[in-house]
Amino acid sequence: MKKQLEIEKETVVNGDAGDGLDLAQLMERIRADAEKRKRNSLNFTPPDFSESIQTSFTPAPHRLPDLHLQPALERREHYQASYLLGFHDEAFVRNAYKVILKREPDDAGFVEYLGNLRSGRYSKIDILRSLRFSAEGRKANVSIDGLSWWVNLRKAYRVPVLGYLLQLAVAIFRLPVLIANHRRLEAHTAAQLERVASHLNEAAAQLSDTEARHYENNRRLFLTNQGQLEALRSALRVQLESIVNEQAKFVREQADVAREQASFNTAAGARLDQATEQLRQQTDAQERQRAELAGVKVELEKRIDGLIDRLQGLKMGLAQQENRFTRLIGGPSAPVADVASAEHGHLLDAVYVSLEDVLRGSPDDIKEQVQVYLPLLNDAGITEDVLDVGCGRGELLEVLRDAGVQAKGIDTNRVQIERCQTLSLDVVEREALAYLRSLPDESLNAVTALHFAEHLPFETLVSFLDEVGRVLRPGGLVILETPNPENLLVGSCNFYLDPTHRNPIPIATMELLVQARGFADLQVLRLHPVADAKIEVKDQLTSHLNHYLYGPMNYAVVARKPGRTDA
């Protein structure tokens, strides 16, 4: 370190750095060396060590005054154009802003004017004129004597041909002045360079003196601290020996504590394993009891649900019987025989509901299946005036209500109607054909009848389609869903599980019937294929068997009433 400082000092003092001496780099190296020596001088001092390392401080060198190559702007009441033209480059642009606009230049304007000035596109007169006669300059209204003459002369320069001749004449006339200005500029430039050189030389000399003093102080400090460091090493050696002895004693004590801890952990581990095993056995016993209780709870819940269903059925049956009895004895206008005949048709309402609950499927399954009809209504723009004939438990009505479609249902089963009304659905007890005949022409947008057509005689089905065509508005939809006899299991067996079914209706028959009654744009949707495992397809025969045994169990015919433009 000492040798390196001596070499650097000799280099700076003797001027071996050459003309390319970089003062910034040199100062940076000096600061780095000082910081490094400062870090190396920081050492641990024991609390009872009486001596301290001596330090010395280099007095701050005298700071050179700032070097300015252009005069400072003087604040005046009136300015001469020639005074502002005496500034150059950045100083000219900044002073022009301060004098004319009475503020510092903004970044965009400063960059633009300085670039135009350096490139020669603008002269100083052009910049003064642009600032003085801008909207902000007119508002400031600063008086600059002699600017108008220059501005007028610059305007004359822009006149074609004449401006060029005028510039040539002025240039020839001012040639002696330009030569004198050039000589003054050379002398001024030389004087400025001399000032810069003198300033740099003075800074280099001051820097060399500072480095020499700094080096001498550090050398003395190093020699002084060297003896103190030796004494410090001896004291530290004694303290380290004491610390090592204390550490060895502490290690022996820790070993004794570790042995005792290991013995305690062994005993505690055995007790913990024993307690864990007991807790596991208790937990297993509790889990078995909980499983048994859960099974008992499920069985009780099933029994309670069965009893509730039976109780509900008994209540519904009693209500039906009470209703029939009331009609028999309390109807003053209708003969008893007619009332009895009308009530005879509702004796099996509860039985049919129980049968449908088993054969039709759960309401949630049916609501999932009828979602297929929502896109048809949406595509037709139907949001109201929908009639669901034979609405049953009201699954389609619930789906339409949740989708924002206004719909009404009709059915003849009072048990089903009461169930729908408890769900706040708009349902009335009416016979389908009679209700349709009571409606005015073109009063509905859609008529749906899911698993309704198979309950009607052929003549009644034709009359039903005629009435549907009458009450639908042009463009209205009719949707008929019925069991699909193409599925052999449906056509030969499952269809007849419902004793109220009359006969299956083949797809072709339903298509011909709907088209014959005047409906258009007919489409057939094959729905609800059998979910059981199918026969592995090996040839055309097994493919046909899959189609007729596991094919769609239902189908729907969707048709549109022709509009006036279709007639």
C-alpha cells in the first residue's frame, strides 16, 4: 500500500500523466483509496483497552472559484437586441426565455430552439422574434430595442429574388465588420482557452499538494498505529485464551445436559407412545360407534321419510274425499248424479301420481331433460304467452320461469295441480281441448305438450292440433314429446307400463299428421338414449341391435305456424 501511494504521488507531482489527465478519475481514485484505508483502520477494541488508535485529519483544500465562460444576465428595465445577441448556445436560449417570457424554458421548447440554432435553421434573431411575438410573449410585452429593425430585415430576406439580392448586398456591405468580428472572436476564443487552461493547471496543482499532504499524514498515522496494533494483538491474545478456556468448560457442561436430556427424551417417548396407542384405540372405538350411529340415523331418516310420504298421501286422499263429498252434498245447482259422475274421473288421481313418480323419474332429472327446449324458444324470440298442456308436476314450467319465460299450465289431475300451486306456478284444472276452444284466435306464442299425445284417441289428437294451429300466432311453435316406438323395449313393453296410454305413435305418423294440419319447418329431436352398456359393435347386425334396443326412448316434434308471409 505504501509503495503504491508513493508511485501515485510521484506520478501526479512530476506530471507523468500527460496531457490526457482526467481530473474526475484521479479524484475518484483518491476517494477510493481513502475509503479503503478508513475500512482497514477499523479494528475491534476491548472494553478495558485504555489506548486508542490515533487519527489525523487533512485540512480541506481551498476550493477554486467556479469558471464561467459567458457573463451573467443583468436585470434591466429595457433590453437591447445587441445585448441578448452577445450570449451564445444554451445561455442565449435560456436568457431569451428569462427576458422575453420571464420564466425558465420548458424542456420541449428548449430542445427545439437549441437544435434549430445549432443546425443553422434558426438565427438568434429568429428565436427572439418567435418568442417576442408568440401569444405568451405578447402578454409579457417586454420592450427590446433594435429587435424590430432586425425582424424587418429578416422578413425582407424572405422576398424571392429581391431578398437574395438584399442579403448579398448586406453581406458585401458588412464584410469589413464581419472580418473585424471574426478577429475579435479569435481573440476571445484564445482568451477563453487560456482561462480554461489556467483553471485546470491551478486545479491540478492544488490536487497534487492535497495528495502529498494526505500521503504524509497517512504515513505518520500508519507508523503511529503500528506500535499500538502490536500492543492490541497481545491483549487480544490473552483475552482469546481466556475465552477458549471458558468455551471448553461450557462445552463440557452442554455435554452433561445433553446426556440428561437424551435420558429424559427416551422415558418421555415411551410414555408418549403408550398414550398414543391408548388414544388410537379410543379413537377407533369412537369411529365404529359413530359409523353405527350414522347407519341407524340413515335408517331412521328413511323410515321417517316413508312415514311422511304416507302421511302426506293420506292427507291428500282425505282432502280429495272431502272435496268430492262436499260437491256431492253441497252443490245446489248441479244434480247429484252429474257431480258424482264428474268426481268419478278424479278417483284415481293419487294413484296416477304415484305411478308417474315411479315411471317418469325424479323432478330434477326431468328438469334437466327439458332444458333442450329453451334454445328453441330463445331462437324464436318467445318470452311470454306459452301454454304447457298436461303440465303434470310442473318441471317444464319451473325451467321456463327460471329462464324468464312467462308460461301457464293446464292439467286434469287435482293432485298434480295442488303440487304445482305449492310451487307458485300458474296452473289451472282444465281439459285441454275445452280450454283451447275457450281461447281467442292467435293468442299464444307457443304450445308444449310433453307425453300428452299418446293419451288421446286419433280423432281427439287431430282436433287438438287444429285448435293449437288456431290459437298460435304466426311464427308460433308447437312442441310435442312422446315415447319413441323405434326403441323395441319402449314400443313393446315400457310404453304399456302406464295404463292410460292408448297406443305408440311412430315418428313418421306424427310428422305426417303435423304437416297435414298445416304446420311448417318441422324437425324431430330424438331424446334420452338408454344409458346402460351397449353391445360391442362388430358388424351391421350389432349396430342395428344397439339402435333398436338402446336408442332414444323419446322423441319430440317441433313445428312452426306459418306466418302471413309464408301463406
